[in-house]
Amino acid sequence: MRIDRQALVDLATGAAFLGSGGGGDPYYSRLLGEAEIARRGAFDLIALDGLADDALVAPCGWIGAPTVSAEKLPNGREALLGLRELERLHGRPIDAVMPIEIGGGNGLAPLLAAAELGIPVVDADGMGRAFPESQMAIFSIDGLSACPSVVTSANGAVRLIDTGDDNLEHERQARELSVEFGGIAHMVEYPLTGATAKRHAIGGSVSAAIAIGAAVRLARAAGDDPFRALAQALRDSGLYPFAGVLFDGKIVDVERETSGGFSVGRVVIETFGGEERMELVFQNENLIARTNGTVRAMVPDLITVMDRETADSIVTERLKFGQRVKVVGAAAPAVLRSERALALVGPGAFGFAEAYRPIEELNGWDRG
């Protein structure tokens, strides 16, 4: 498959939704991607089964607070610097890259470096959405090491991290580096062989994001309901089997700060009649949604705030008082709902007292 300009725009739309409010705003990455397509042509996207078993695959993306990335733009060379350093460490060329997470700007992050290296992007990622911490990748859940990893900054600094099998310590060190580098940095992590990628990566997530974005675009053009089209595209993907609108109203309160390398806070949305309120708590990504105190969705399931007229996803750093929005939820990929996965990406991992309950159970949804 080739990612041309239209597919890139659709990917940005789909990845913005799959970010669950995080992963960084894909707008800037989309502009860079469009310029690269105009210069070099479409990007190459290959399926997992197109990888040789001995291929070297490099997941990559940005680490830090999305609020910083909205104001501190990259120089465009961070990813390439990190990938070249990984090649030096392994003593061989990288054969393919993949997004460490499909959500937000990180869903587009590998494209530019892949084009410069002349290698494809794999139709897969490590999270099936966006999560705020490195050890929340499926690779870590499955017992793989994030190391050696390479962190690079906009001023050209290159740092290596090797904490062995301790992925929590790896996250701590990488987060500290992102703060040292001004709040945002690029990271290449979880280097994989082709065989390992086939066993552990979440396959089809990039093409799913493109299809999701295309469904929203075509619904808008036809004058159809883009939220209905979005929910159907999520279900059709096979990765997100349940989806729907959780709330409809206007934002009446936003609390947000940058702390410890994260954007953290809460947003309150009220129905237009004022009868109900939904509160979302976020740490880069939206983590839990409660309506009048009753839980409607919780991590790892996806919770995304969207403009109620355009169905554009709104990342947490761009939430503002007075915005008229719909909150859309979707079931996470099944691999994120296992007992082992929930220990790292469930509500308890973020300090919530509630035990995980699937979004379809909380809302009485069926697949239709």
C-alpha cells in the first residue's frame, strides 16, 4: 500500500481519534508529510507478514508533554538522528520503522524518517491507541525490553538508554531526558526483529486509522452523520469492535498543567440543558469518563473529545471553555484487555480505585 496525500490526511484524522486525546496533535506532522510527498512521492506501507524474519524494525515516536509540542516545534531531524544511532549500535541498516503508538501525531511520526532512509513503514504499532508511558506498549506487556533506546532533541543531542529488562526504569530515565530537552523529545525504542514484530505488534492499525479518517471525510462530503460513520469504521476495522457517542454538550471547565513531563488535568462538559455533566480526567490521554459520578468509560478503552459539528478530534492540550463537543468512546484492541495488560494499562495503573469494566458493558452496547 502507498500513503499518498489523501491517505495521509485520512491517517491524520484517524490517528487523532485513536490518540484518545493524546499522542500529540498530528497537524504539524501532516504538513511535513504533505511536503515530503510533494518532494519524493507517496510513502510505502507494508503489512507485518511482508517483513523478513531477520529484519531490523524500529518503533519510534515522541515522548513528553503534548502542551509543549504545540509551541516547541521539532527541527525535523530528530527521528533520523535516533534511527542512525540505532543502526550504529546494531551494526546494520534498519529495514523498516513503525509508530510506537498509532494515536495522534505519533501515528505519523515515522513517515518522514522512513522516506529519508528509503525504507517502508510497517502497518502496525505498539499500542493500538496512545498511552502516556513507554512501558505501556504491548511489547513491554509481552515481556520485551525497550532497550537499547535512543532519545534525541531538537538541538541535536543524542542519548542512549539501556536499563536491561527494567522498562519502568527506562520510562523514568526517558521522561527525565524529555524534561531536560525542554519538555519533548524523540525516542526510538523496543528494537525488534521481523519475527518478533509479527508475534507481538498490533497489526493493521495504520491502515485502520486511514480507513477511519476516510469514513469521516466521506460522510462529511455526503452530508451524512460523521459520528455514525466513525463508529461503523471502528467496528469494521476488527480492532475496535464497539464504539459510540458517550456525551453531547459544551465544555464548562478545564484544568490543565504540565507536570513531570506530562499534561495532566480534567475537563467538565455539560449538556445544553444543564441536566447532566461529564468529567474527564487525563494524563496526556483521556483516562476515565464519568457522567454525574457514574463511570461511562475507562482506560484502556478509548475516550476522545470531538467537535460536534465537524467531528474533528480535539487533543487534550487544545480543549477550551465553551467548545461544543461530543465525547466518543471505543473498545480497545482485545490484547489490551487481558489480565496481564490491565496491570500496566488499566485504571489501577493510573491510580483509579475502580476495577476495569469494558465500555460496551458500561453502556449496554452491542456490535450493531
